[in-house]
Amino acid sequence: MDEAFMAIAIVAIIFVACPAVFMHYQAELRKTKSISTDDERLVDDLWKTAQRLERRVEALETILDKEAPDWREDYRERPHA
């Protein structure tokens, strides 16, 4: 009786438990691959902020170009547009 029980347990582990564990972790992996709505909103906010900052920098550079035309020569080591 013990040998039959052991054989059934081993078969159950091999053909039921192992695939179940595999499918569980595969489903978890699919969930983590997609971006959440909160993350999507955060990326969108960061993108909008970066665009605003870029426009502000361009406006400041335009003002500096008019007020102090040689300012770029003083800052050659720093990258700028």
C-alpha cells in the first residue's frame, strides 16, 4: 500500500504540481512585464515636465543671446544647444 501511495504522490508531483508552479510564475512574469497605469501616468508627467524645462532653457538662452551675446564662449566646456 505504501508503494502505491508513493507512486501516486510522485506522479502527482511530476504531472500536476510542477506544471502548476511553472504556469504560476509564468503568469507573474507576464504581469510584471506590463507597465502599470500609475507608472504610465508618472512617465507622462515626467515627459511633460521635461518639455516645459526644455522650453524654459531655450527661452533663457534666447534672452542671454540678446543681452550677453558672448555668454556661450564663457561656457564652452558645458554642452548646450
